[in-house]
Amino acid sequence: METIYSNLKQLGGRTVLPDSPETAELERVENSQKGVSYCVRFTAPEFTSLCPMTGQPDFAHLVIDYVPGDWLVESKSLKLFLGSFRNHGAFHEDCTVSIARRLVDFLAPQWLRIGGYWYPRGGIPIDVFWQTGAMPQGVWIPDQGVPPYRGRG
């Protein structure tokens, strides 16, 4: 019997972490609540990538909020996509915005925002924020809940 999940390839089986964000395959399912505006939040508190200059690891707490249109991102494929950045060298700004833009291109959501809360390297934390436009009216979209970096004080 065909369902909205029939075309998924990664869920329910053993998968290998993709070599790069370019080779990572996002998957989507039909939004069974189409026509209802609601917010979906993904939080990735252990996101990692590499500094393109030094090859040293960078760490971030990512929060992705979106109001779906016709499609939902399948969460395992999103996890593998985010994990593919582990060996990818790019600045914080590029990682954060390219994740959001890829999701927007793939899902065509009503609205999407991402907060990239990067941990300090060289004594400077970098936070990166991007969204597709104004927040939609009538949808409960909570604060991302990540406090600004305060160090050890």
C-alpha cells in the first residue's frame, strides 16, 4: 500500500554519514496538515563543522523554525545533512545561511528562520541569524530560547 512515506530511502535502515553537504540527500514527505499554519522546530545543539583556514572544529547550537507549506523535511535526512558538515570547511555565516537556503529551496515553506549560535573560537562567539521574511501572522513561534553568550561571569 502506497503512503506518503513510501518514497523515503533513509528512514528505518542503516545509513552512512554523507561525505559533504553537497552529497547529502534531504528527503521530504507530504504535509498531511496542509492548509494549517503551524511552526516546526529542529534543534541541533551539537552541530560541528571545520574552520576553512585551520581545519580545526567549530561548534554551534542551531535552531531551525519553519512553517511548512506542502512538504515536511524527514528528520533523519535532516540529521544526516547537518552531520555532513562535520568534515566541511566553511565560515560560520556560510554554514548557517547555506543550511537555511537549501531547506527553503527543497521544501518551499511558508516561512523559515535559522539561528546559528556558535561557540567562541579565539575569544569571539559568532551568532548568525537568517529568515525568509516577516513572521507569519497567527502562528505561535516561540523565542529560540538560546541565551546570548556570557562566558564564565
